[in-house]
Amino acid sequence: MDAILNHLGSEAADLLIPPGRGFDNGVLNLGGGKVLVFTADPISFIPSIGASASAWLSIHHLASDLATSGVRPRYAVVDYNLPVDLSHRSLKAYTVALGRECGKLGVSIIGGHTGRYPGCGLSIIGGAVLFAEADRSLFITPAMAAAGDRILVTKGLALEATSVLAHSFPFKVRDALGPRILSEAKGRLLQCSTVADSLVAASVGIRLEGVTAMHDATEGGVVTALSELATASGKEVAVDLRLIPVPEDVAKVCSLFGLNPLETLSEGTLIITCRPAKVAKLVDALRKNGIGCFEVGEVREGCVNKLGIKGGMSLTPRKLPHEKYWDVYAQGIQEGWS
């Protein structure tokens, strides 16, 4: 991380939230009481889920990050670095789906770059930046989590790992676990977004009025997301993750591939910190929108940058688990799992 954070070019005096571990977004002061909230991520084309679903997942990765600020995404700049053998038909299916989903989210694609390059391959086919303007008082960051806040987790664990592995290696899952588990695991793909979670949560109120911080669980799962929250806020995050139920399909698919549901890719899972007086309102708002939510612990003063898991482990950000999902996925591709 130091190899990146220690080499950031010219200092930007108007940068309110600089790059740092645990921050999904940067924030730039525009003056006049306005800020620009922005984020960047790779975009991917995963053959096993197809062009349309890959485009959906890519834009929701980006929009999920930006929406954790409590701000609705508005503009995108997209960079396509395409494999030379990607067909025009597949590319068109991808761009049509990306444009359609951006429209649904209220996002305008306003620029970018497109090229085909030898050496590029699937599944990463480029990157994008998503941004929006907001009032200076109407955004949040993980640094704003405060002692006494309650910690909540939406939906569940290992959503993306479960769904993508089921799509990527369906016969392996079906033969080991049966068609019902395969169908349920595949169906979790459309849960892999926290845009709705974040915007519904923010509607309850932000900062002292309710939600103080949000962070989505991607690589490293819920454990890593909570540890990043501890780092960003400089607080202790104390949780009992046994309070999050693990559905049968998630438990069985993760077990089949040797993954811990707490520690693997879980786009679609949102970590929220909230003032105690607004927790009931927050939970009610999420559930009225069909979003499950579980209260799992609290933010504490004291041992800074610490993640304490009741009945489990206590670790610092320097001892985070390795993300095994990518090892499993690479092994499956190399060995020809189907």
C-alpha cells in the first residue's frame, strides 16, 4: 500500500478525502458549499455469466462504492482496454447492457476511451470512474463512524463468491450439491449491489441524524470490510458475526471450494454504522425495501484500528486474511472445471 500512497504527485489543497485504506470514495471541495464525490474500479467481462450480466455487475461495483457516501451516482467515464479476439457482437451486447443499467441508475456516460490491445484478456477489460456533485454537508465517509454507533450488515455473506463460482463451474456445483443449491447460488448474482441499500439507509438521515458511515464488502468479505472501517475511523469495531445467518447455498458452495463465508468476496453486503436512536428506523426502512439487515455490534473508543470478533478472532489491519477466491477461480480455469 505504501508503494502507492507515498507517490501521489502534486498535493491537492482542495482534496477533502484523500486516498486511504478503507475509503471507497475521494471527495474534492468545489467551493460554494459543493463537493465532488468520485470512485474508480475495474470493469469486467466474465464469460460464464455473459455480456449483459457482466456489464450489470461492473457498473454496480462502481455505483455501490459511490453510493456508500450517501450520494446518488450521476456521471461515468469508461475506459475499454479490449482483447483483440473479443467479438463485435459480444462488445455490443456488453455496451448496450452497460448503457441500459446506467440509465436505470440515473448515470450519464460522458467520456472515456476505447481500444483493442494484444496482451489484454478476460475478465478485466478496462476501468471506469464514477462521480457526482453534492452539498458539503450531505456526504459521509467511513472516517465518520463514532463511538457508540451501532453496526449493521445487510443481506448476508459471500454473495458474489457464491454466485460467480456457481455460474463459472455449474456442473461441479450441481454434481456435488444438487440442482436446487446450484439454482439458488446462481440467483444471488442480482443481490451483488449495495446501491439500493446505501440510498435507502441515507434517506433515514446522515451524520448526527442517523447513518454515520457505510462500506461495502468486496475482496476479503465482511471481515476485511470491518477491519477497513476500523482503520478509516480510528476506532475499535466490536462485532458478533454469528448474528448473521448463513443460507444453505452460501454455506455449501463456500465449503465446496474451501472458502470461509466471512472472509471472501461479498459485493452486495453493506456495512453500516448508525446512531443508536435511529437504528429501528433504519432497519424498518431497509426491510420495507426488501433488504435484510442484521445488527451485529458497536463502534468503540479505546483500542484504535482494531477489529474484535466475539467467538472468533481479534486482528489488526496488518493481519488480514488472504482472499482465497481468486486462487480458487484461477485453479478452476486452469484445471478446466465446468
